[in-house]
Amino acid sequence: MEKQESSEESTKTIIFSQRKCIRHFNEVLSYIPGSTLQYDTDRAQVLKLKLPALNIGVFGSIGAGKSCLINTIESVISGEYSDRAGENRLAKEGDKCIVEATTAERIKVRVGQKICLVDNRGFPKKCDESIAEEVVKQCDGTRKFGSFVPEDWNNSSWQKFKDSISGSFRRRSLKQRVHCGILVYSLHDDTEPEEFKLIIDALRKSCGRFPIIVLTCADEVNEDVLRRRWAQFQALHCSRIFAIKNYNIRDSTPRMETDTTVVDILYNCCMISDQAFLQNMEESSCVCC
Ligand SMILES: Nc1nc2c(ncn2[C@@H]2O[C@H](COP(=O)(O)OP(=O)(O)OP(=O)(O)O)[C@@H](O)[C@H]2O)c(=O)[nH]1
Ligand SMILES: [Mg+2]
């Protein structure tokens, strides 16, 4: 028993030391907002914001692989797989359990020192203007992390009434802001990427950058599908696209390819957010226009 435990420990140490060799792993592990900027003066500017963490919002359709991606990222950074986000979680609506297993709350999972990933309920079949509006509300800090997202994505007339009366008095918390968006898309999905245009534009407007696209189930489709979907997202102006085979509760045996992609995704999130932080600060201090 003891022998088995010590061999598991040494395997973990080997995996962790291999991961530490991945390009940008250490930068991601020790990331604080601003740290990927090249110049000391720029870094000092962003540090002044005193952001508690970089919040990355994970969006996508039901079953796209959002929770799996969060678990995969967390496991690569922490060195140990666990189902933190709740892959196929059984959600509760009031005191009744939702029949199909799905995420229904905006669960926040911390990875590394100062990076948080925010899971979400999957989008309904049709992503119209009202869903895009709700995405903007989530990103600007109007909705709280940890809160329940109803199936209609807060588009009932009661919710709209509540939002309209709170109107300009609505409290927007800087701590609850989403700084960077990831749009997860399963390569098994037959919804055309064009259907996400409103969401992509909403994320660009709220976060100042186009979302990062993560194509899941890359292990289960042929290259033609992958190439076609990739080109379709590029045509929507998304330039940072990654294809991944996620870890899951049944298979979390470490794979170098998955680990490298995870670090690449996170590093890109950190980089584009730092650029957006700096740009926002420069624009708000500009007195000439
Ligand atoms: N083969 C394969 N299966 C995946 C991958 N990513 C996710 N899955 C599977 O897809 C299913 C749905 O994954 P989840 O992570 O729960 O998807 P979700 O987007 O969080 O779903 P909801 O919370 O219901 O919106 C699970 O059975 C996963 O094991 C992947 O990259 N490859
Ligand atoms: Mg989920």
C-alpha cells in the first residue's frame, strides 16, 4: 500500500516537472494582472488597478465541454485531476433536480495564483439579441458569480421588469466582471458558428477583445470537420482558435498535447486581457479627446 502511494507520488512529481517545461507554464502559474506586458512602466500601470484576479468567462452551448475544459485547465495547473466544475453535474432548480445533467450556476474555479475560470449554463438553442444582452450583463459585473442562471437566460418578463426598475441604479461590481471570454464549441455540434455571431460581438464589446475559441472533441472528428469549423470562426474575426481533447472523469491520464494546448489557451487569455487593461487605462486617462 505504502509502495503504491509513493509510486503515485513520484509519477505526480514527474508529470509536474514535465509540465513545468512547457513554454509559458511558469508565466501562467505565477500570473498577476499585467505581468505579461513587456515594459515595466506598463506593468506598473496595470498593477495600480489592484485587480484581485483575472476572470475568464467560459461560454458555449449545452454539452459543448465547458465544465470539462475548466477541469482540464485546473488539473494541468494544479497537477491533479478533480471534477471541480462538475462535468455533467446534476443541477437544482429550487428544490427540484433538473432531469438532464447540466451546469446551471456560474461556478468560479481558481487556477494558479490570480486566474479564475467562470463556468456557465449552456446557451439555449437559439442565441438571439436577448441572450447577447445577458452575456453583456454578466461581463459588466451586473450578475454575481455563483448565481443561478435560469434556462431562459434571465429573459422572462419578470426578470426584465426587475432589470428595468433597477436600471441605472444597478450596482456593477468590478470584482464580478468578466475580463476575457472563451467560447467553447464541440466539433460534434451541427449548429453553424455563424449562429454565435451575436455572442462573439457581445464578448468583444464587453471584454475589448474577440473571445478565444476552443474546439472540443478534436479527438473524435476528422480533419475536414476541424478545418471547416476553424475557417468559419476565423471568418467571424476570431483569430485565437484552439482544438483540444479534454480530460474527463473517465480518462484523465496526462497527455502532453492537451497540457500544451491548455497552457497556450491560458497564456493567450492573460496576454489579451493585459493588453485590454492597459488600453482601457490609457483611454480613460486621455484628456485630449
Ligand atoms: N471525447 C471527448 N469528449 C468530451 C470532450 N469535452 C467534453 N466531452 C464530453 O462531453 C460531455 C459534456 O461535457 P461537459 O463538460 O459536461 O459539457 P458542458 O458544456 O459543461 O455541458 P452543460 O453544463 O450541460 O452545458 C461529457 O460527457 C464529456 O465527457 C472532448 O474534448 N473529447
Ligand atoms: Mg457544464
